[in-house]
Amino acid sequence: MKAYSTYRNLPPLAGLSSIAEAMKSGLSVEQCVTRLKRHHYAFKRLHHIFTARITAEPIYELKTAFSLHAHICAEHTAVLRKRVGEMREPPLGLEEIPHPSLEIFFDEILGAPTTEELLLGLYEKAVPSLKGALERHIADTNPLADQPSVRLCRFALLELEDLLRFGRQAIASLIDEPCRQRSSEWLRLLEDCLASAGGLGGTSEPRQVPVHRLHSVKPYVYDRVPRRDERFPDPYNMGVNAEVFLYDPKFPPEPKTLMMFYKRLREIDVPEMMASIIVETPDKPWDYYRDMTRQLWDEARHAMMGEVGFANLGIDWPKDVMVNFTWSLGLNTQLKPFERHAVLYFIEQGLMPKNGKRFEWEVGLASHNPLSALFQDYDWADEVLHAKIGRDWYLSQFKNTQEAIRYGDESWSRVLMNWGKGRADGLRQHRNWWPDAYRAACRTWGVEPDPEVLAYSTTYETVRADLKELTGSA
Ligand SMILES: [Fe+2]
Ligand SMILES: [Fe+2]
């Protein structure tokens, strides 16, 4: 061994490791697959928890972060499934639960009754223990023989670090010491679950500790009613019809960028709605969940593009723009999961012709607001992917396209937005917020408001029927 050297001292083994490191016995294929299945189970359960908790979580920044973290977990789940499939003949046993205490561990976090406990469970227990399991896999396995697993563990660690960084900051912002103290018994239970399972990766000696369910005594029930934080003071507001303004040629492009930022930010209702389809549609191939979660994340990104657009123009959106949740509320509470998917497909297939995403991008270009043009450019590109996802997982259920579109149209027509209902209790005043938002932008632009633009006051009450294919989120 001592005498061995590479040609002119080049790095050995394609740079993977030293010759000596590649001589260690490491993990057998059996041991490696057992560990990969634990990593897979953790990512799959985390994907489900992040997705299931988007809709009813009121805080916007958590909705968007859960959307990203669900997408990341769905991607790593897919990669781990593929790797196990490379090493074993079917059945792969990927739906089996690796240890009963691990099931309780994730059930408890899924059922956490408060946002604070959810954050502590996810970012102080689940994600760190998964990170530890992946690091241990890399340390224990033979770097040459098991290189494909090492590679995917390294990529996963890169993104888990992002989750942890967000989680640490979120916990520092939202959770004080008394709050943490109130959760201490439950946090101990989570640790006991891990100890009883021999750690998340199964590499420690399992400890004989009793684990009694606290938050998961009753099976988890998904809450499909969207909630928003206090920056959405009028979530039933349908007082400003963005599409009628956008498609009216008499209005100039600059104020139209405001309507497009509004339409983008309003898209936070799409993750709220898509989460309900994903959570309430069981037993699909993993690629279904992976694709749908990618789109869910894209829609959260679109919402954040609107947020950035408003921040860039100095518009205080919580005060000057009333972002509603009527679409996700209506779909989630009035339609079945497949009907919701039908509505999504119906709206998105209507966005591709000249009246849709291309038009919005052209308005962005004409407005000389480079941020609007850039965001609409990517929004359009994302829509190409979403149309494909719709073809793969929705359209494929029908004999022909016409039937699929008709079913979506019918489902959409059945959703009642209850325009007038609730006026008496102070909801649904449909205040016209447009003049305030437009004036704020004019101050930033240093121009006098155009009286015709300022006077715009078309609501969603009467014109929705004509433009219905354009009024949804996507
Ligand atoms: Fe979108
Ligand atoms: Fe979309």
C-alpha cells in the first residue's frame, strides 16, 4: 500500500477520496439501502407537513417558505426513490414505515396545534436530525463504492442548510423563552421518539423509552380554509378588477404594472389552493406530487414577485392594496380536489394565447419598468411548465381536450364568490383601493396622477362573467 502512487501524483480516484479512504469497509448495499429509506421517509413526511400547513398558516412569509421547503423536500424524495431503485429490484418497500417511533415523530409535528410548535418541531428537531443522518451516511459509507449516494446526500445537505437558516431566523423572530418553555414537554417527546428509533438514520442503539402521543392522539385533519395575517385586512375585497383595467387599451402601461404586481401578489392564493389538491389526493405516483409541488412553489414565487414590485415602487401594499383570498376560499370549501385541479387547468390554458402571459410581458416592456418586464418574462416561462404539468396530470384523465376544458369551465362556474353576502357584518365592503395605490406610485414616479386612471372603479361584481377565464389566479 505504501508504495502505491498515481501517475505523476495526479489526484487518485477521480478526486473522490484518497486510496486509503476508499479501502474502508463502509456500508454494505443492504445497510446503505436501509439508511436511504430512512432519509426518504423523512423527506417524504416533511414534504407532506410543509404542504399541509400552508393553507391555514396565517403568516405570509411562512406560507412562502413552506412552499419552497415542500418543493425542496419533494425533489430530494424523488432522487432518493430513484437511487433505491438503482440498487434493488422491486418491490422497493418505499411506502413502508422504517420505525413506529419515527411515524409518531412526524405525526406529532404534523399535528402541532400552534405555528410556534410547528416551527420548533420542524426546524429544531426534524431538519437537524435529518441533516445529522445524511452527514453520518457520508462519513460511514465507502466514498468510491457508494459515490452516487454520497453525491445525493451532499446536494440534499446544501439545501437543508438553507431550511435551517430560515428556521433559525423564524424562531428568533416569533418564539420567546416562555413560549419555548410551554413546549418543553412536547419537545422532549420528539427527542424520545428519535431515541426510540435509534436516531433518524437508525445508527444509534435504540433506547427503550415509552413514547405517548400528545398532538397526534386523534388522526390529523387537514384544514382547507385559508387564513391570512393582519396585513390582509380585507380578504374578501373584490373592489378592483385588475383584468378589465389591464386589457383596456385607453390606459397607459405604467399604471398597468401596478395591476400586474397586484395580480402576482394575489397569487398567494394558488399555493393555498394547490396544497389542498396535493394533500387531499392520495395514492398518486411520486412524480405527481413532485410536479404539483414545483408548480405550487412557482406560484408562491409569483406572489413574491408582486411583493418586490410594490416594495420597489414604494407602495405600502398592506395599507394601499387589498389582497384577497376569495379564490382559494371558494375552491377549497366548495369543490372536490379534482374539480379544483380542473379549474386550475381551465384558467391556465386560457393564459397562453395573445390575451394572456405574452400580453402581460409586452405591457411590462412598454412600461419601462424593467422589474415588471423581467418578472412577467419568467412568469410566462413558468406558465409553459405549468401547462405541461396540467397536460400530464389533469388532461390525461380525459378522452379529449375539449371535454377536459368543459369540465374545468363547469367546475369554475359552480364556485360562488358571494359578492353581497356578509356586507352587514362589515365584510365585503369592496372598498376601491385603486386611487390610493396609484397615487402612491405617482409620488415615486414624480408625476401627477392621470385623472382618467385615477377614476378607475370597475369591480368584479358585474364584469366577471365576461372575463371569467382571465379573473382567476395561476
Ligand atoms: Fe402564477
Ligand atoms: Fe401558473
